[in-house]
Amino acid sequence: MAIAQTPPARLTRRAEFLRLAARGKKIAKHGFVLQAAKDGSEEALRVGYTATKKIGNAVTRNRAKRRLREAARLVLAGREMPGVELVLIARRETGDVPFSRLTHSLAQAVEEALA
């Protein structure tokens, strides 16, 4: 039986997303774009998810965000990253890329962003 892993805290306000877009490091991978910023605070890791209307209708956008949330839950579970904020931006292929590739790409992007 697998142990339940709680998802990371969420970014929810538009101002938080805009702040990361302005000063965060951007890493493009197949299936998503990662924006990451690290401040000196001791707050827990927070993650935001977004999908623009360019990638498709509401069903497509929601599926892409669900896949990104699950990938983030699996990749970031148990990692201590105080003061780190991440935004995952869905791309058109997010819903179609194999899930194992999506999680592998996310793990690589997080390592690159925090290096």
C-alpha cells in the first residue's frame, strides 16, 4: 500500500503569478514551462498552475492542469525547499505527453531551476 503524499501549498493570487513571471527563472521543457524563484524566507514550497486559452477549451486546460498537479505532487513530495515558489504553465502538448516523461522533465527542470 502506498503512502499518501500531500501536495505542495498553492499560489492562488494573480499578483503572485505576475511576480514570478517578472523575476523568476524560466525553464521550457516538452509539455510545460517552469518559472521558479527563491527568496530568503523560510516559508514552505508553494506551486501555482496555469493554462491559457491558447492550448484549448476548458476540458483540455483542466486536464493539463490536473496532470501538472499530479506530476508536481509526485516529484516534489518530501523535498525540503523553503522559500521556493514555482509556477507550471501548461503547453498544448501537456495533455498528450506520456506521464512518465512529464514527471521526468519536471524533476530535471526543478533541479536546473534550483542549481
